[in-house]
Amino acid sequence: MKRIMLGLMFCSPMHYMAFSPQNCVGECRGGQTWWEQGKMFTDLTDSYSSTQPIQQEIAVMLMHQNFEWQEGDTVLDVGCGTGEISKYVAQQDGVKSVEAFDVSPDMVRHARKNSPHEKVAYHIADARDELAMKLVWEESFTKAVCFNVLHWIEEKERVIRNVFSTLKHGGEFLFSVSAGVPAMTVARGIIEYPKWKDAFAGFSYPVWEWPKGDAIGMQKLLEDVGFEVITCVNQVFTVKFESDQEEKMFLRPLLSHLEHIPAHLHDEFLMDFIYVFYTFAPKDENQRAIWEFPFVVAHVRK
């Protein structure tokens, strides 16, 4: 990968899974998530971890832009995935502890094995479970983060309200949500591509992005929940890869489509995906695609 670039598109300054760990509450409740619907292939955690340098670089950039760590900070990481960001947060000066959770047991096992830290506790949890969240973590944290998660969850307001309940008075929440990512548009459309259409009978890509450019709508939702909005902005990150192989590695963990295609056809499907994407993506001087990732990024206070 060459580099990640950031563009700030809109700014409006102003003066996010409910908890049910195995040893505490029991099974998760609520509607299906991308994980439950997609039933990703068994090596997902290792494949997903390969995308983490990109996701972590963006998350670290956002935390540097928005947070000042304070002595004694207790932090909630909503949708921790493979744990790299949780571990990074635990290493910051002043952070006392991090409670990190994900809906996927495989992700949590991977995080415990590959991103351990004495200040981090990993849990299996569903961000939508309001009762469990309040039961276990009500008013427990000074900060909460949620990166690269909310586009996988349809009930965004429920998640945001649940995070609100876990924060102490004055606690801060920083999150990003995809908002019109071109690659996700391709992921939805390729289901109807004649060559692959039969393989995807009854399948829909389980992603619920926020409307592109709608920072104002997100700001209103946050204020309705009770947050003071510090910033709520549209930001576009761009990524350039050196080769088709890097692009395929990046796409694999993001496309639950692959569960519906025989393994020996995965590379062929991914190359078709990349071909479609290249038909409209902007190009660099070497005619490689520039992958754009628009987000709404919000920093709020309880």
C-alpha cells in the first residue's frame, strides 16, 4: 500500500453494541448483523487482520485530531475486531483501562491471542443490547471509540444511545461511519452481475451506510440522544495500492459474497469486482485506482 490521504469535506463545530459477555449476560439479542448474515469464511480473522494497518492508521489519525488523553481515562472500544486499536488505546499515557468487545467470537479469540495487553479486557457482546449495556457498564467510562463498525449495523441510533448510557458525565465518544463508499456500491451491485447472479440468489449485502455527506443528519441524531456535539464532519480517506494482489487482500474480509462462491473462484470474482470498480474510480499517474472512503466522523460529549 502506498499511502492514506485525508480530505476534510464539511465541518460544523458546536459548543456507539449492548453488552452480553459469555460470563455475564448470555446470548446476544436483536436483529442480525453483517456477521450473522454473511457467515464469513473460516479464515476471516486472519484475513481481516491484514486490513488493520489501514483501519488503524485512520483510527489513530482521528484520535490524534480529536482526543486528549487524561490521567485515569477508562475507555470503551465498541466493535474491537481483532484488537489492534484497543491495544493502541491502552498504550496511551493516562489510560487506566480499556473494555473492548465485538459481536464475533472469532474476532474476540483472535484479539485475546494476538493483541493482549494488561489494561485491556476483551468480551463477546452485541452493541444493540440496551438492557445488558446498562446492567454492566452504566456510567463507567470517560471515553468511548467506535471505528469501522456502524455501517455493519442497521440500528445506529440504538447503538449510540447505548454508548451514551455507558459514559460518565462529561465523557467523550468518537466514532466514524461509512457514508457512500464507492466499493460498497459495487459490492451491492455486483450481486446482479449476470456472470455471478445465480450464485447470489436470496443474498443481499448486509451493509447500512449513513447517507453520503449527511453530517447534519448525524448531528441532529446525536443531539436528540442527548450528546453535546463538538464536531460532526464529512471526511474522505483515500488509499492507493501497488498491485491487484494488494487490492484483493484488502477486499477479501469485506465481502461476505465469497461465502456463496466456491473457493477456487474467489480470485476470479475479486478480479471482476476490481474491474467494475476501475471503470469509474479516479486513477493515479500509474493508472491504478484511488480507493475513496467517505465517512461521517463525530466527536461528542455527554
